[in-house]
Amino acid sequence: MTRRELVESARMSSTSVRSGRSPLILTERNDHLDRFEEELATRVDHVVVLHAGMGKKQRHAVNERLAAIPRHEGRIILATGRLRWRRIR
């Protein structure tokens, strides 16, 4: 993924958050998650990241963080494609 593609995806995602949506961005690579997180952290109140290889305790902590975010506040969830079929909440 080029820097330009990353910035465009981040811009579109942050626009979705401002319009009341909670986008889920899936990628196959952890380094892409890190790049998305870096780009979106300045645009969205809550960026929640689920990396491949996270243990049960780490996923539980992420679930608690998601539950604590008020519905009216913007959030984006970033995850690797391997986690897409796991139960997030």
C-alpha cells in the first residue's frame, strides 16, 4: 500500500466517523495497521487496533475499551484479516 493510498483511506474513514459510522478496516499486515493507526490518531477520537497474535487478555482489554467508548464518540476499528472471523465483542 502506497502512502497516497493510506492517506486516502484514512481520509475516507475519518469522514465516515464524522457522519456517525464506526468503520472496520481490515488488512493482512500488522505494519499496515501501525501506519493506519498513526495516520488516523490525529483525525479520530478513538482508534482501536486488533493485531494478529494478540492473546486472550489483550483482546479482552480491547473489548473493555470498546465498551467504554460512548456511542456518540467517533471510533475506528483496525484489525488484521486473520481476526475478522473471531468474535470481537
